[in-house]
Amino acid sequence: MSQSFYSDPFHDRYDSRAYRGRPVDRAGRFWAFTVYILYIVAFFSAFPAVIGVAAAYYHRRRHGLAMRETFDWQIRIFWLGVLAWMAIGLAHAIVSGLAAVTFGVGAIFIVIPWAMIAAWVLWTVWAIARGLGALR
């Protein structure tokens, strides 16, 4: 069994040579689209994102290489979002502590977590749009 750069040593059915020229299966495309929809809904409640990443992990190895890369992108979107929200929460806690220590003067720095939230929203919208565009 020869290994290519994109192959999984434990699952040789994901060897990139095996999927060249093959069309993307409809079930994989449906599940990838469903995960993106769940991520869009997750802007209003975080729970659908957890369902979406669980579906992406589940379907990652059940479809071809192209769909595996799509599911990997969706998983990356989720974990970068978790990391971003941890950083936003830390920044908010620091600014709140600074505001408490300085009797409210430090509250002007609240724009820092707000800017971080705006950056996360813009990046996430871009990442979802990029992924949906790649599904065509």
C-alpha cells in the first residue's frame, strides 16, 4: 500500500488516487449542506453548532475525499469558533476587572471584545460562504 500525501494510513479507501474524477455523492453533499445550515442557525443559539460538528465528525469518513475535506473545514470552523469565544470571554473578563478597579473608567476598553466579536462574525460568515460555494 503506497501512501500519498492526503491518504490515511488506517483507511486506504481514502487514498486520493481512488477518488480522482469521481463525482461527489449526493448524501455527502446533503450532510455538508445540513451542517452549514446548522452553523448559520447557531448564530442565534450555540446548540445547533454542536449538532453540526457531531454530524461532520460522523460523516467525515463515510464519503469521498472531497467531502472529507469539506467536513474537515466544517470541523475547523467549529473549533476556531470555540477558541475565539474563549478569547472573547477572557478579554471581556479582563476589561470588566479593569472597569471595576478603575471605578468604571476602564469600561471604555469594552470595544476590544466587541471588535473581537465582529471579527469572529465576519470570519465565520466568510468561512460558511466559502464552504457553501465549494459545494456546488
